[in-house]
Amino acid sequence: MSANENEMLGNFELRRQGVVTRRDVLMMGAVAATSLSVNALSAGAAPESAAAVVTKDPYVAKDFSALVTKNMDGLSGNQIEPHLKLYKGYVGKANEIYNLLKTVDLTSANATYSPLRELLMEQSFAVNGMIYHEFYFGNLGGSGGDPGGEVKAALDERFGSTGKFMDFLKAAGKSMRGWVVVGYNTRGNHIDTFGLDMHNMWSPQNVVPLLVLDVYEHAYMIDYGIDRAKYLNAFAKNLDWQAVEKRLAATKKLVNGGDSTI
Ligand SMILES: [Fe+2]
């Protein structure tokens, strides 16, 4: 599969190759505008400072390939492998948008449509698509059961027990179309949960993700068809609580406990 195909996969979770969508059309506009801008540069018509623009890729895909061969109970390598390709597509698009934002035409800025508006909007889709997948794959591959230490204490405080929390998590997984995120609210110093139907919808600020559950159909259809409940049970069995504990410990080490509203 070519890099371009990967990117297209990553931009649309379940799209078929060759289908051109509204986002494609808008991105083409952004690319075309950038191309015009570059042409203007070469013609000597651009501002002097634009000549210093350097293209670089700030994001590098993390390696979660060990999950493919781990023989997880209920989550096959056949399920994980294409999911990792989707993830890499988001990394590619996040880099692409990062660079396009350096050279995009600013003179056409418009709140109905403009290349700049489109890039600013889709940036959150691509970056969140990348980051949420990294949290998700990073908290897979464990042995489920109960958390320890501060995570258990924090969940008990909010939900009463780990069992009640897991009931909530699975119900939340049935309620959303994209993600369920369990995070540490650095503003209120407590565990919070939120759900998203798309990568860039409904993320509260200053809630640091600790445990992320992907409930897009692509996360389980190969193993379970449309039976999401079975997938949620499999996710629970393979949850890596140690990863969640490390994330909470790291969050609490942040200056001011991670509260950046100072
Ligand atoms: Fe996913």
C-alpha cells in the first residue's frame, strides 16, 4: 500500500479507496492555494520572511506492532494490524497539515470557507486521531483485572468500586460512536469521563487522558462483526492498568498538577 493510500485511510476511518469526499475537495483547495503561494514565492512576489519556511515532520508514528503478534485473548492480530495502518495515516496527515499551515494563503481567510479555515479545523481531527489511538494502543496488551494504587483510589472515589467503573465504561462504550476517554481533571483533581463521536468533538480542556477506548466499528468488526458488547468484554480483558497507573503518576507530577489555567 502506498503512503498516499495510508493517508487516505487515516483521514477517513472506514472509507473505500477512490471515494472522494467533501474533506478531500476542501483539502485539495488548501493544497492548491499553497501551491499558488509557492509559485508566487518562486516568482519573487512573496514576503521576504516566507523564504525561511522549512518543511519538517514533527510527528513520528509509535511502534505498537507487538500487539499484532501478542495473541491477545479476544483481539486478533488480523484486527489490530489494519487498525495500526489507520493510525499511521493520521500521523501522516498531522504532519502534512503542520507544514501546510506554514505556507497557506492568509489573504483569502474566510469563515465560510478558506484554505486556512479548513486546515485549522482538520488539524484537530488529524492530531486527535493520532493521539487518541496512541493512548488506546498504549493501554492494550495487559491482563485486565483491577488497577492498583492511586488509580484504584481515584476510581473508587468517583464510581464506588472498580466493578462499578467497568460497568460505566462498557455502557459509555455502547453510547458513543468514536471514543470513550477516562482522564484526570487537573482543574478539579478528580477522574472524569467523556465521549466523542469524532476525534475532534467534545474534548473538555485540562482533562488528561488516562484510559482510552476506541469504539469505532473498525476497532472490532473483523473479530466481532457488529457485536460491540463482545468487543467491550475483550477490551476489558486486555486492558493494561499499569499503563493507566503510569499516566496518572506522570500527570500528577506536572507543575500545578497539570492545571494550566494559572
Ligand atoms: Fe481507531
